[in-house]
Amino acid sequence: MTDYGLDLHCTMLLEDYREQLPKYRLLQQVVMKRIGELAKRAGIQLNAMESRIKGEESLAGKLDRKGSKYHSLNDITDIFGARIITFYNEDVDRIASMAETLFDVDWANSIDKRKMHQFDSFGYNSLHYICKLPKQLYYDEQNPELNEIPFELQMRTALQHVWSAIQHDIGYKSDIEMPIEYHRNLSRLAGMLELADNEFSRIRTEISDYRRRIESLVKDGKLEEVLLDGDTFRTYVDLQPFDKLNKQIAAITQAELHPSSPMPYLPLLRALGMSTLRDVERMINENYEDAYQLALFQLGSTDIDILSSNIGLQNLCIVHILKKDGGKQGIRWMFDTINGTTEHSNDMAQMIMEQAAKLSFMNK
């Protein structure tokens, strides 16, 4: 066993640490599991969850420096430490609120370093809670001491974590004397990171507001005001605009519809000149009957029992292209756009042209 040259009091604390290590490991498992479960339930996407138990050599160094201030091992609040790293400032506050619900927080020894800087200063931003595990959250009759062990919970954003790592790497402390140019450069870097943190949060809020507004417009049927893009198309698809046609086509052979994402059709729809959701709905209304008739020619003499849920959208696009005189080349281009360029697209286009030849609009 290593002799660190500590006095009797600190040596006894270190021996107590060795005996208590299994309890610290159990506490680590319980805390990290509970935080992870709650964050997942709340839908908070985390950048990282980290935890560590202070190593023996590190603890011995701490005891050597200031062991006299600790009366017992539980006076050392950072032997077990957890760090939760989020992407956004507001999620730090949400995690903090969860921690306050889950754990008993020692407010006297907890620190919000985000509020410690003057308006013209800069430095490490993080929220540090000193916590204990309450019995109502977890209690083990064989390890009742678990509820008395304090631990440190750090919460910060990914960019705050970057700044902390940079500070640690260059050995920088905000209160040391240094040439003004170094101080100015570090100030500028810290300011950029803080601004980026705030801007990410602002942009996320604006995008969320935009999506809610789009959802409202779509539900209200104001489709001419909604530009066709990935978000708006997903919102529109949630209303199942192709569902009626799909079911009618599936009924031809009593087939089962296999769910497929319609998103590969988005580039095709835009390439076909559709710029709003109203354009997509107009295509549905104008081509619905012909798309169904095409399906009759495709399936009427078959016993196909599984169809893609994109069958309706596919036939709508085929009819639209043929009505615009796209011909076989247009149909091949459609399959290449959806599936990627392959020789199979040419075969598919040839077969579609043979099936579509009987459509009324093709014989005018």
C-alpha cells in the first residue's frame, strides 16, 4: 500500500476512502442512471454524461494540501463527481431543475459560476450542485450510508465545456497577471463562445416557432402560404394526404400497405416545379383518378399482396410527368431522382410506359 507521507488524520481519511470505494461506485451507478432516465423522458438531447470517482493518488494530494479542514470523508464533496453537458443554455437550467427534484441540494455549497462574472469579465461558466441521494429516490438497507455521501454535479453547455478544457490546457487562471495582449485574446475567445451559446439557443427557439407556425398553417389548410421544404413536407405527410389513394389502390388486390418514407420524393416534387404545399395538393386533385386507373392496369391481373405506402404518390408523379409530355425519359429521370441512377430505372420506365398507354389522356 502506497505511503503518501500524510499525517495520522489524513491517513485515516484515506483508509476510510479505500473501505468506502464500493459505496462510491454504487452511488455513481444510481445517480447516472436516474439522471439519464429523467433526461430521456424529458426529451433533452445531451452532448455527454460523464462521471468519475477521484483516484487515490489525487485524493492523497488533496489531503496533503488541505486535509486539516476535513473532519470526515463526507466533508470532501467531490470524491464522486458527475458532469452533464448539454447543447443549449436553457437545457442546463432544465437539467438543474431535474437535479433539484431528484436530489437533496446543499445550497450553501452549490455555485452558479455563470452569475459570478462582472459585465467586463470573462471565465469559466458552469453550474455546480453539491447533492445527496434522498431515501425516497433510492435506499439500500445494506448500504444506508449511501444517502449520506455528498457528490458534485456539474452542468454546462458543450461550448462552456470547450472553454473549460482550453483553460485547463493552457493553465490559465483569470486572476493571474499576464501581458494585456494575452488577456485581450482570451477575452475575445470567451466572448465568442458565449455569443455562440446564446445564438444557438436563439436560433433553436426561432426554428421551433417557425415549425409551430407552419403546423398551424397546414392544419388550417392555408397551404399556399407554406413553402415546400423538408419540415413542411413532413408536417403535410402527417395529415396523410396520400392515404385515401393508397387504400383504394391496395383494395385492387387486397394488398397490405408497407410503411415507407415519402421523403425521397421531396427533391422530385421540387424539381417538378412545386414550391408550396398547395402545389402538391393541386397535383393530387388533378391526377387522382388517372393515378388510380394506372394502378388498375398495373395490378389488375396480379396477386400482389404487399405494396409500398408510396404507391399513390409514385403514380401521381408518373401521371403528372406524362401529362407534361415527359415520356419515357421523364419517368426514368423520376426513378433516378428517387432511387439514384441505375440501369433498372430504364426497365421500370419502359414497363410504366406500356401500362400507361391505355390511360385516356395518353390517347387524346
